[in-house]
Amino acid sequence: MRFKQEIAACSEEMERLRGSHDPANSNRYKEIQQNHARLLVQEETYWRQRAKMHWLKEGD
């Protein structure tokens, strides 16, 4: 699934940049962190919509 791969890549990159004192890396870390948060929201929305479609199709 696309979300899992992208979320994992963001997590790995944040881990790599964590603790860096370089201002450029600090800015990059913030960008990746925002992207990570956005991906988590998108993934949650995807699963919520999928569950709703399943519920509408199958009923209670």
C-alpha cells in the first residue's frame, strides 16, 4: 500500500535527521514531519471511507 511505504520513508528520514544541529537539516526535518502528518491523515481518511463503503454495501 502506498501510504505505508511513504509513511515508513518519512519515519526513516526523520530518524536520520533527528538530533542534527545543521539549520538546513532542521528545516528539512520540519518539512518531512509535516508530510508525515499529512500522510497519516490521508491514510485515516482512506480507511474511514473504505469502512463506510463496506458498511453501506453490507449493511449492519
